[in-house]
Amino acid sequence: MYRNLEELRGVIKGKIEVNEPLKNHTSFHIGGAASIYVEPKDTEDLKKLLLFIRKKSLPFFILGGGSNVLVKDQGFDGIVIGSKNFNFFQVKGNKATAGSGLKLPFFLGLLAKEGLAGMEFFAGIPGTVGGAVLMNAGSQKEGIGNFIEKVEAMDFSGRVKNIYKTLLNFSYRNSNLTPYFFLLSVEFRLKNDQPKIIKERTEKALRKKRESQPIKAYSAGCIFKNPDGASAGKLIEEAGLKGKRKGDAFISEKHSNFIINSGKASASDVLFLMKKIQGKVYQKFKIRLEPEIKII
């Protein structure tokens, strides 16, 4: 792996860390170290980093809020790019534009203050705006893509492009944005409403989520996608796997599609449980569960 840090520091202005534990950057609190962890300072910094990575043919991975990721115990032998500095927010009429690195719960709070409604049901979903958009986070009925007017992205040549609604394609837990190198910002079209009413709806959605999901525990959210016409959590529960444990990792008693890190769980513990779930559910229902989380 590339180790010439003086050369890299001469290219970009942002934060650079060596052998950075990725468990400190994921909601699972699991994972080995990244050989190099970088937080580009701005768009120009990001472009320079991309061109550098391409020139050196270095492996890389973009990490948003780390809420939908399982990093393996051996870590990542390459450059991990953090999006924390892309966290701006602005409003014009009923449109709100957010940087890809803006935390989703913070974004919802800002929308409520501005009297912009429609996304209250996202309350309780962790991670960043960019990560949520890439995977079209939300429910089976409605995803974040329904509210998007435009996305600003950097392609693999370092060029910044505006991708408008007519060219965007969102489906269940998927989008057509993954071929792009990096999402810079997202423009949303929302409805105007009273801040107090929006806040009340947001709090109601959050209470409902707390009742049904272990949102305060160390997890990566739902582990598997829901199959057509079925609930992954219900299938896992009916397969008799609720509460099953491997090391410090266990299948949640509250929602069976969550695997919880109760302390010092390893990625191998989680992967063991995932494999067990897939095997048991297929054996009982002949349904193959597909992971919703990214495994790095």
C-alpha cells in the first residue's frame, strides 16, 4: 500500500490519518484500521485527491456517516475518504440544499426550523445525506429520492456535474448514482408548513421508531433488505433466530433485522450471524435474503 505521506500532504489540505481505526467512524463500532484516512477540506481538495488516487492506482472507499457499513476485522488497505467537511445547508423558497456530509438527523432539525415539511418520517435514520441518497433510504413505500430535484456530483475525471430529476432513477434501497465518484450536494423540493407542527410530526415518527427498533444500540441499522411482499425481520424471527448470539454480537430481541454490538463484537461475529440468518431463512422459506449493509 502507498505510504509516502509527505507527498500526499503536499497534494491536499485536509486531515490525513495513518492506520485510523474505522470502528471510530461507524455506528457499529466495529472494524479494523484504514491504511490512510483522509477528510478533503473542500471540492478542490477532493478533486486533487481523486486525481492523485487515479495516478497512483490506489484502492479507495468513501465513508459517510458509517451507519450502513460493516468494516472487516482486517480493515481497509487503501485510502478511506471521509465526507465530514461537506456539511453545508441553505434554503431558497421551498427548496433546501444540503452537503453530502451533513448528518441526516441534523438536516431534519434544520428543515423543521425553516418550516420545510415532508421528510419527517426519516426521523431516527442515522448517517449522512449523501449516504441516504445513494441507497435511497426510507421505507418500502417511500424513499428519499422522491424529494430530490438535483444532485451535484464529481465524476471519476474530477469534473463536477449537475444531475437533474429527469435523469435520476431511484428504486428500493438503490439509485443510479453509484457510478459517480462523490456526491457533493443534494437539492430537495419540500412543502411549507409551521415549524411547530413539523417538529411534532418528527418527534412522533421518532417515538414510533424507538418503540420498534433498537436505534440507540451499536448497529448498522437493518442488516438485510426486505424481500418482495415480506419483512426480513419477521422472516428472521419466524426462523427462530431472535436473540441468537456470537461473541458480543447478537440478533436484536426488539427487531430481528438488527444485529447489535453489545461491547467488543468483531466483524467475523457479525458475518457468522448473517450467514446463519441467510441459511435458516432459506431453509425454512426458500427466500434468499440480500444484505442491505455494505461490507468493506
